[in-house]
Amino acid sequence: MNLEAIRNDFPILKTQCAGRDVVYFDNAATTQKPLPVLQAAFEYSTHSNGNPHRGAHIFAIAASEAYDGSKETVRRFLNARSTREIIYTRNTTESLNLVARSYGETHLKQGDKILITIAEHHSDLVTWQRVAHKTGAALEYIYVDKETGHFLPEDLKKIDDPAVKIFAFAEVSNVLGIHFDPKPLIERAHAHGAVVVLDGAQSAPHRKVDVQDLDCDFFAFSGHKMCAADGIGVLYGREELLNDMEPFLLGGDMIDLVEEQETRFAELPAKFEAGTQYVEGAVSLEAAIRYVEAIGFDAIREQEQKLVRRTLEGMQQIPHIRIIGPKDPAEKEGLVAFTVKDVHPHDVAQILSAEGICIRTGHHCAEPLHRYLGINASCRASFYFYNTEEEVDYFLEKLKGVRPMMGYGD
Amino acid sequence: MELQQLYTDLILEYNKDTTNKRKIDDPTLSEHGHNPNCGDDITLEVKVKDGVIDDLAYTGSGCAISQASTAMMAELLQGRSVDEALRLVHLFLDMIRGKVTDEAQLEELEAAVSLKDISKLPVRVKCAVLGWHTLEIILDRLEAMKKEK
């Protein structure tokens, strides 16, 4: 991997901040976009913009080809059986809302259970809370070990409960950084016919996903966390489940026949894509997938591992830093959440920001996890393939200065 | 805005000052204040005797700006009448919104005047006003209770 050439593709990384190139460590929130992705979207809007699947003119046709072509790339990326199983949404959140509303709310009833984990992002938690409230189903949690971040073995037995009809979890936690190997968990849930929903927001950008091999029922991810535009996301769903669901939004292009009192809905995937779609976003996502694939997931993993290892080793040399979740780099998927004793995360982020370093602060949309871990909020440094070890060293050096800056000795 | 202008010695001192970071026995009213995005989370407790704030204290956690600001507020308003406290809360909020800039007028906010420049740093405004907004809710309720009587 030629890091210098890659970084040249990202003009934003050359932004001058505190007398140097900005250090962008907030990739778990959103990644930056390389020139080939920006150019693909620009080209589309410059030469091909139209409304797909409507009209007969050259631009309607060009837009349809761009949109459908992008879908095929996503299908291949996830190894789905058919593009009928690929629904475009705005982001992971919308994908999960679609599943919760169109599947959860119509298939669950009192006595059923929804199983999630305490490590879920709000998009995979608040959604299921509402399904539980509306249907009378119970919402249950798998808890994690507060030190290692691993699922508590006794809690995993909850998966085997035949009352569990939906099991939803993030493949990679956006706070703990752990990759929870989904395959054995999915097998276990399928043993009694539960439907498994995977939140892939933090996994799809960093590792190969094969939905057939995983055998999951739904898989959601966002384009903007893997170099594409914000506002384009994906829901993969098993075809027979999608066919058995009500449409999420109603309107244009999702219909087959509309009469005054009744409507027959379109086939998949159009049934779930009401209204004019974000074609430029779809083009951007296709370009981003090609860009990420050209680098390759092995190279991405190798670079992220280098950065995580250096970060964890460095942090363990700095007094009063608490690393959240596992401390073994092999268990971290490109992100490290931490706290600095006596200094609120918001102040840590402010001090680092003045040094040209962008990290995340707050509860990272995982408030119940933070409460469970006994912390109010945390800081998070998250990497992507374009980050460098020099940036990590600079970050660690500035992190050392945080407590002194706030009037503490070391 | 430079970091040293934000984290002044005075603010760092009040951030660490825990004189009024405590529970009150048998408070007249209490209120919870929360910034969901950054995780600032405080509970204010007030004890009122004969229309005067006999004690004002807080618990919880938050960034240096929210903690220092709340500590300054507690120190300033203990022993003041409810009406007077409400007037000072409004003066502080007007200062942060940039509505009142006259130094002489702001003098009566005492240490809290040091937060004046936060108005130039929009992302930290909600930290600076957390305690004051929370107290405003309590004081409004006290006023309403007085009227009911």
C-alpha cells in the first residue's frame, strides 16, 4: 500500500490546522472522500443526471443505468444472491428503522422477545425499544464483561430462548472496537428460527462481508463511513423476508398499480425505494466500493492494526488513561475509546482540536453502554487506511499534555 | 479563541473547587440538567427559606466549562433572594448570548464574568449555560409556587 499516493487522493487531509496537516481520527463517525469518488459523483451530475426508472429520454436512461449498475456493485460487494435483496436507504439508521418498522412491528407480538446487546448504537436500540412498546414484545440484552468487552458467556444462552424472534447486534462495536464473530451467533439464533439483524456500520468499511456465508437475514451499512457520500446507505435483506414485509415509505416508483382505493406494490427492490432516489449517492457508493476494494481489506486491516497497536502501546505509557474495552490490539477494529482521569472528554477533545487533531467525544450514540460501564462519556480515536503512524505519535504526544493543561501534575 | 483564553486559571480553579459540589439535606427543589451530545449531566439542589436561597449545590459530572460555570453560579447566588437570583441568571444568559457586553453592568456576576468570551465559541455555549438554565427552571417554579399561594 502506497500511503503517500493514497493520501494524495484525499485533499482534505492536507488541511492546515495548528501549523500542520490536520490529523483526522474521527473515521468511525464519518470518513473522508477521495478524488476518484468525488469525481465519479461530479461526472454523473455533470453529464448523466436524470430521474431513474421514469421517462424515455437519454438522461432518464443514463440515470437508470448508473443507479442499477451501482446496485450490482453493492450486490457483489456483499455477495448477495440478487440485487432484489439490496435496498438503498440514507444510512444504517434508516436501514435498521426499515427492518424495525416493516418487519418487527408487523411480525412480533406479546410473549415474543427481541434480543440485542448493551453495546448497541442507538440506531439498533431505540428502534427495537419502539417495536417492543408497540407490539408488547420484551426487549432483552446481552451484557459484556466490563473489562474485556466480551459478551458474558451466561448471557449468550439468551440466544437459545425460542421466544427470541429477533436477534440484532453490531458486528463491530463503535465504542469497544471489538469484532463480535457473527457466524456462530447467527447459527445459534437460527437453530430456533429467530431472524438475525446485523448492524454493519463499523464492519463493512473495514472487513470483507459475505452475507451468504454469514447467513444473516438483514445487514445494514452506511456509505459515508467508507469514503462515499453521506446520505446513501444499504439494507441487505433475505428475499423471502423482504417479500413478506410491508413497504416502509409509500409513493412514487414503489408501486405496480395504483387505483383510487387500492395499490399493488412493485417488486423488490423498488417496493422499498419510494420517491426519487439519491442517484449521485449511489454512484458515489459504487466508486467508494471500487476504491476500497482496490486497496484491499488485507492491506486495510494491516494498516489499521499498526495504528491501533501503536496507539494502545503509547496510551499504556501515559498515566491516567483508561482504555475502554480490550487492550489487545488484535481485538480492536480500528478504533480506541478512552478517558483521561479528572478531565472531561469534551475538554480532551477541545485541547486536541487546538492542536489540529480531530477525535470524537460524548457517548457515541451508545448511552446505555456508557452508563453500564460507569462512565458518562468518553473520547474515541478511530482510524482508516489513510492514517499514519506519524499521526498517532503526534496524537500521543499531545494527549500527554492534556492533564498538565488542565492544571494536573501528570 | 486560544486554549489559554478558554481554560483560564480562574476557570480551572473553579472546575476543581468542590465546595458546593455536594448533596443538600432536604432541598426545597431539585432539577436535572443534561447535554445529550457531550455527556454533561448535573443535578442542582436548592434550599429556600423565606424567599431567600439558603443553600445551592450540585452533583454530577461535566466538562471544565460546565463545572466551573456551575460552581461560580452557586457561590454567587447563595444568600440572594429568589427574585434577585432570577435577575442574575438572566443577566448571565444575556451575557453568553452576547446581548449584554457592558463590563460595568456585568460586574455583579463576579467570577462568572470570566465566561463572557464563551459567546465566541458556539460549541461550548451549552456547557457554560447548563447550570444556569437548570437553575432558571427551579426559580421559575419557585416564582409560580409563590403566586399560587
